[in-house]
Amino acid sequence: MIDLIQQEGAPPRGDGDPARTLCVMGLAAKIASRTLAVLTTRQKDAALAAIADALETHAGLILASNALDIAEGRARGLSEAMLDRL
């Protein structure tokens, strides 16, 4: 499954199978936790700042993607409670 994890900061993805995707994401989180465990506070702060910057930079794309997810969820009949989780 490691071969399914994308490099260079891209979010981990499976092959379209939701269960496989979640397994890949879990594995990526486990790998990341081991890396983060040995970082200094300064390095962790820098990583968090970089994440915040990336979120701000890509906010428009993130919100547009979320709007598509919500529209698709509504089209498939998801409840409002499930849509709130998107």
C-alpha cells in the first residue's frame, strides 16, 4: 500500500475504493506521526506555519471542491447531518 501514497505534499489516495483510500490515509498518518515525533518544537512550528500558508493559498480551490462534494452529496440524497461532515 505504500506505493499508493503520493509524494510531494499531495494528499494520500487509494484507487477509488473508499476503504482502500482510508487505509492509505491511515498508513500515511502513521508514517507522518513517526517523522513528527522526532522533530524539534521549532521544526513542528515551521511545519504548522507551512500548512496554514498552504490552506490560505488554496482556500478557493478547497472551498470550490467542498461545494462540489456537497452538491454531489445532495444529489445522492445524503442527510443534512452527513452533508455537515463534508
